[in-house]
Amino acid sequence: MGDSEGFDPIAFLKAAVEIPSHPDAGVAEMRAFLVETLEDHGVEGTFDEAGNMLATREPATANERRDGDLHYVLNTHIDTVSPHVPLEVGDGEIRGRGSCDAKGQVAALLAAFLEAETANRVTLAITPDEELLSTGAHALASRPDSPIQDADAVIVGEPTGLDVCTAAKGRFEGTVELSGTNAHAAEPQSGVNAVAALKQVLGALETFDDREDAPPTHPNLGAATLTPTVVEGGEATNQVPDRVRLTVDRRSVPPETADGFERALVTHLEAAVPADVGVDFAFTERPTPFLEAWATDAETSIVDALAAASGGEVRPFTAATEASYFAAHAPTVVFGPGVLADEDGAVAHSPREYVETAAVRAGAEAVKRVLESP
């Protein structure tokens, strides 16, 4: 067991927020600080090939896991979005990039990990690139020797206001390409205007979830959304354009999958545009699967235990998260101090990012109580 004497999650958080860990800076310095902190409290942190930091505490009562013992995995990430926002200490608040998303989560989970006197096995698994491609989380979910494979429950640290989140929408991104035929703009009828076909495509996107085989509105997550975000097309101001590309953002709900969405979208768009306009769709290239929608049964014991310990509501999370990868392997919840937005606007990923120190301590205590429960 580790020695938690002297660990202060707020002091850790202040130091962590001062360390830049956005894409340009990388996470090496932040990861080294985390490992050094663990070592100071008698716990060894190791790395896997995907850059995940892993640390494990075995049951206090035995050297080996016994029948009936549980394995909890505590997960969050140490990377942030750009740019770095320096530390500012306010009245009961820590401000700066990462204070809420997700170094406040690291501080809370680390405190619970170090302080819990538990008969259960606990693994701390910190991923390096949640804000980018989630290669670390994908490796955790797919490697045969990963701690996720035999986990009984996974707690993913994200800013939920100490509510227990049991589901989240997925996020897919891809590009619709319409193809036509170039022509002189003085004789537009002699070509096929791909840009003009955007009118039908935009209308079809609005009706996509009204089709008969569309996924039903989810009881917790609501309806899926499909949003056009970027348009590129045309090469000359006096030429009928033969290509236009439209990027779309899909926020899915169970049971929709990426493959099912792709097939349905192409069929729906082909039916909407003129026959002489070609329709193609391709997901944005990435080395890991998109974060798909997920849901954990609200009656699961980890949900009950964490809700009782925190006093928070049980609800869905409003953003895509790496919990998507873990939920297929073990009951998974998203939980932590801080909020994505408050009554004044955006908090996470914004210049005013902050987390309340009392919430960090309360989050740590709630997770600790779950780990210590029989």
C-alpha cells in the first residue's frame, strides 16, 4: 500500500496547472510530475507503449486478489487543449488551463487512489491524448494485458459537477463530397453544378433523423444531432464547380454505430440530390475508432455507490469521452469536480477555466468511499 501522508490534492493541482500540457508542449513534463508524486508516496508508476501512466495498489489484506475482491480502474487524462492559460488562485477556486479538464480530475482521483484503505485492487490509468486521438485509451481498451480487461468498474474523471454520468453521445466526423461537371459560368446548363446541389444536401441533413429507420430518441441522451460545419468548393469565379466538400458532425445515441451511420447517410443523400450529382462520404482519417455512444445501466452497483457517496444526480454526460472505449468491458461512469459550463458561459476549454477547491476534495472523498466499500 502507498503512503498517502502529506498528500494535498490542491497543492498538487496548483503545481499541475502551471505545467503546460497542450499539443505543442506535449505531456512529458506533466507525466513526470505525476510519476514523481506517486513515488513520493511509495507507489511506482509505469508506462505502456501508448504512453499511458499506470499504477496499481493491491488489496491491503492479501498479496493476491481473492474471490469476491473487486478491481476498480480510475481513469482520466493529463493533456489539455491549446493555448496554455497560467495558474491563478482565487477565493476557493483554481483557475487556468486544465484546472477543470482534467487536472482537477487527476488530483481528485489521485487523492482517492493514495488514501483509500481498501480490500479491493485499484488501478490508476492516466491517458496522454484524450483531447486529440485517444490512442492511449484505445490501447487500454484493446490490449489483452490491459487492466481494463478484468476491471469490475471504471470511473472516468471528467467535469460533471459531482453528478454520476452513466451515458454519453458518440461523435463521428466526416466529409460529404458531391461531384458534378465543370462548365463555363456563361453556359451553366452545360455542366453539373456541385455547389448548387448543396441546397438539397442541407435539406436532407435536416430530415436525416426523421427517416423510418432512424435511431429512436434515447431516454437519457435525447435525440442524435447532425450538423454541417465546413464547406469547401469551387476553383474559379467564372466556372461551374465540379466538386464541393461538406464536413458534418454527428452526435450519436445508442444503438447507432459508425458503420450504420455511414450507410444510412449515403442512402439518404443519394435520394435527395439530382441523379447526375455523385455522392460520396468518408470519415475523417484517424488511427483510432471514433468515440461511439455508450450507456451503463443506472441500476449497476457502481452507480448506486458513487451517487450515495457524492450526493450527485445520476444523468448523462453532455460531451464525448474516452469512457466510450471502456464501457464495453466493464460498468463505466463519468464523474468529477468542475463543470463544462456555468451560468456565465463556457468553463472547460475556455480562458476562464476554473474548478472549486471544495469540489476537488469532495470528489476525492466520494471516490475514496466507493473504493473502501465492501
